Amino acid sequence: MPYDAELTGRMRLALKAHVGISEMQMMGGNCFFLNGNMLSGARRDKNGIGRFMFRVGKALEAEALQIPGAEPVIHGKRRLGGFISVQDAACDEAALNRWLAMCLEHASALPAKN
């Protein structure tokens, strides 16, 4: 995931009020975690398109894919269940907060990791 300071900053700002948030550099970019469980990430593709990745979980995946701009995350040739990709152009502040609410709902139901 090529690092993008602007997208990472937007994600960081949207999550700043939540307790238990951490960041980790992964695949060249930053991913965000709640109590050690992955929530989201931000990247800029090689073609210059900015994308957010949201871990909404398998229970919310079908609902999430109905939202305009949502696409499943494909890693290599494998579809990652419960992960959604959204272009930054389709994700204003309100949309980012709605996506993160879904991510937080999913991650808060998981046991904390160290």
C-alpha cells in the first residue's frame, strides 16, 4: 500500500476521538487498528488514485457493497472477505465517518489483541 500523507491524515483526524486506536506501517502505507484489530487503511495506487480500505466484517459486507463507490478488496487474485475499497473522491468527511462507524462496530465486537 503506497503511503499517502493526505489520506492517512484524513483517517487519523476522523479517528482521533476514539480510544484504543493505533497505527502500523504495512505494505508501504498505514493501517489503523482498534485494540489491535484492523479497522482501515489509506493508500494511493500507482495510477494516482487514492483509496481507503475499510474492514467492515463479513456480516456487514453485503450492505457495504450497496453503497455507491464501494468495491470488494482484491489482494493478488484473492478477494478479502469483509474488506471494502472506496476511492477517496467518493469519500467526503461525512462518508468517511459513516464507513469508520461500520469498521468500529465490527472491530469493537472482536477480542482485543496485544
